Amino acid sequence: MAVGQVFAAQDYFVGLHYAVFLKVLYNVGPPLANVAEGARLVHFAARVARFEPNRRALYRPVRVEDGVAEYLFEERELRGADVADPERVTRLDFDEFVAEMWRQGVRFGIDAPLVEAAIALGRAGKVGVARRLEVVQGRDAMITNLQDMNRSYVPRQLANGRLDLLSFKSHSPRVRRHARLLKKTPGAEGFPGYELSGQMLAPTHCHDLELAKLAGLGTAVESRRDGEFLIATQDGYMNVDPASGLVSVDAKIVSYDGVSNRTTGNLQLSAEYEEFGEVQELRRVEGGDITIHGDVFGIINSRGGKVLLHRNVIGGSVQNADGDIEVKGIASGAVLQTKSGTVFVERAESCIISGSRVLIGHASNCEIIADEVQVELAEGCAIAGRRIDIDGAGPRKQIDMLVFALVPDMAGFNDKVAEIENKAAELGQAAIRCHQEIDRINHLPEVRNYQLLSEKLRKQELVLSPDQVPQFQKMAAAAAAELKTAGRLWYEIQQMDVKKTQLLDQVSDTMRERRTAAGQSRCYLRNVNGETLVRSMIFDVQGGPVYDKAPKDIKATLRGSKTSAKAIFSGSSGALDWVFDAS
């Protein structure tokens, strides 16, 4: 550079404005006064002069350590032929000092006021004449969470005023539409520093971020005067994906922490729930449309929708009041029950399973009851169903393989038909008695005479004279009571005929129900491999779903004594295709 060439040529700048000098070389310091921005020429010194060797000899070496240059000021004598008084003490010069420091490698950071004061005082001593300019690091753009997403660990208060110590007051706060979720704070660029050698110390790069890259379902970016925000576009629950960082607002609650006494306590949820952690032992999740990605050791109780478990259920309990249950992993020592829906399990061991329909890949030592049961391989199980389809069946170690074909109680249908037919017969007898009473009334003289005369008058075969009218009216009055009774009896006969027709229709409906109920009972075993016993089990069709029982009652029913049950099949090999015959 031109400045370096001046100093290298043993010259120096006279009348140097050091602050302007640094501004020109390094752009350090405040803006220059009276200098237009972008000016090509800036005045920083009066002139360039020769730095005489005898003057250079006055300056000592500078010591540089840890970014600080120390100089020892002391009195020095100037000797030479050109000096009138060679013994005089000579003062240093700031302009020469800058040139000498440049030659010694200190090309930045001289404290001009301090050096000028030290020269003016003329005192001997060590002075830190220059310092390194430390770099000012930039600030990355930041995201501030504007929603209080912290859970409340205060015990939940029950309706009776008591505290539930196993449940927390709040698990997932709900946000409203247009609520501000996140705010972006823009980054700030840093400022470079300089070593004493003039080498620039660059600040770290300021990293920016795009708020739009965090916008997931139910969110949008909004720019306002007071900043850039991520807002909710719908009511729901704020969820953050730990892998991608996406923020979403959805009707579904999403959790990644698991369900435990430490993180959540027992949960009572009104929204759809998805959990990526595990449900620990004795912890309870109550809600609807529940999805768990981790293992389940606790209790899942759904009021409806689907319960989807991606991993295993170990010793836990899963119940659904109205919907399916699907376990993609292994169910072991668990209870799986739905009152209205299908239970899907790939593999079940020592489980109690019930539902309107049960589909299992491999079942071992399980108690299963449903309207329809389909199992690919059953070993040592007790299975009851109206429609049973098992590919392979056999015992497991010392545990018997029991199959119970549920057949409806035909006695109930028969009793109902007999009761209805008896009522219809009673109506028939009552109608006969009414007809007999009507015949008796019609044979009474006063009634018969009145009816004959009325018939002739109606056919105009006879015309009454004025003197005969009172006599006819007297005959009508005498027969009126009996005729009224006969009319009432005819009306009762008509009503009894209607009721009898309805009862006969009920008999037809009951017989149809009987045939339908009987035809639903079927047991199909494709391959029996080991001792297997198949029996029929009578159940009350009018008593509600046969599978809607407590787990202990299911176990007692299927594993208890069945001496009254009728044997259908007993053997260690072969196949079975049995259909209930109600005749």
C-alpha cells in the first residue's frame, strides 16, 4: 500500500491526524467530520518528511504481548555532527513514533492521546501505547416462544373438591385462532477487530432463519410493524415436531415425552391424542382416537374412535367403548376389550380379548370371546364365538385347547312363540263367545220383529200410516238396548281380529329371528394339531352382547367347568366344519 511504501522509504507523515489515519486504512472509528461519504481524497497529514537515522535512534524497541504493545519512555540523547549541542536531551515526536511503531510491526491501535501526553510530560516509565481491537461478534436471528406451553404440575381438582394426586391440572394448553405463537428477532452483524499488526479479525457470520420453514399445519407467517410472527390459523393445540422443528396447530394433541408420573400423570383428554413415547405402568390415558407409538404398560380407556398401538402392550389394559383396537406389536399379559368394534392383534400371549370381532395372527394361552373370531394359529387358548374360523389349533404344553361354539337359547324363542300363539287362541275363543251372544240377541222376539219390519221399510215393501208410526217407535225403543249390545260386540270382534293378525305376524317374526340366530353359529377348524375339544355353549340372545363382560368373568366362563356343554368335536388331528342345526 502507499502508506507502507512511505514508511519503507524512511519517511514519515508530519502533522498526522491518527484517528483519520486509522479511519482511512481500516475504517475504524466514528464517521469523519466535514468529509462527504464516498470522498476519494481525505486529508490526514500535512506533509511527508525524511525520518533521519539519528532521530530514529531515539526510539526503543516496543514489546508486544497478548494484544498490548508496551513502550518504555526514557530520556535519550541525540548525538551527531548536525547538532549544535550534542549533549542536550531531545524529546520524542508523535509523528516519528507512529512511523517507528509501523517499522516494528505495530500498525494499528496506538492510543494517540496517551502517547502524546507521555511525550509531553517527558517522564520515564513503561506505557501501554497500543491495544488490539477485539472483534464484536454478530448475533444470530432468534425465535421467541410467545405461548406458555409449560404443563401445570398442580394436582387436578375433582368435581367434589378433592385433589387427584395422580393427574395434573393441565397437559396441553389450547390456543385460539390468530394467536401469536412465535416471534422472530432479526440477527445483527458483528464488527471486525484488528491485531496490532493491522491484520483484520473477522466476526462470525450472522445466521438468519426463515420463519416460514417452521410453519406447519394450522399456522402461517404474519409480518407486522412490531415484528414477524408465526400465528395460528385455527383453534387447536400447538405441537412441535422435535425432528423437523415444524410447529403445527391441530385438533389432535401430539406428545413426545411419554405418559408417566413425572411427565404427565394420568391423562383425561377431550381431543384426539398421539403419543410417541411409552405409557408407563399404572398410568392411565382416557380420551378418544388414541394413537401410541411406544410400548404400553399402563391403561388405555377410549370413549370411541380407533385405538392404534404401534408397538407392544405388556401387562396393560386397552378398552374402547365404541371403536376398533389395533396392536401392531405383541400383546402379552394384557386385556383388550371393545364393546363395539374389532380387535386386531398380530400376536397375543396370555391375554384376555373380547369384542364384536377379533382377528389374531398367533394366539397363545389366551381367553377370547366375540361374535366373530378369526385366528391363524391358536395354541392352548379358550375361544368362544358365534362364528369361529381357526386355521390351526392345538394345545400348548400342559394347557388345553378349548373351543366353544356359542349357540342361541332356542327355548326362549319357543317360549315366546307359544306365548303369542296362546294369546291368539284366547282372542279366537273370545270372538266365538261374542258371535254366540250376537246370535242370542238376534233371536229375541222384540229384536227379530223390529229387524224384519225395518228391513221391509228400508226396501219400501211396506209404508207406515201416521197412526202406525208411534207403534213402530215403541218397537224400536224396546229393542234398542239389545241392538246396542250387539253393535258393541261386533266392534270388539273387529278389534280382536286386528290383534290376532298382529300376534300371528309376531310369530312369523320370531320364527325368522330364530332361524337367523341359529344360522349364525358356525365353527370351522382347518387343521387340528394336538388334543382339541370343541363344545357348544348356550347364551341368551336377549341378554346383550355375550362378550361384554369383565375380564375375570370371561376367564371364569371359558376356563371353568363345562360339564353341561354338549361336545361337538374331540381329537388330536383332522378338521371340523360345524353349523348349528336348530331343528
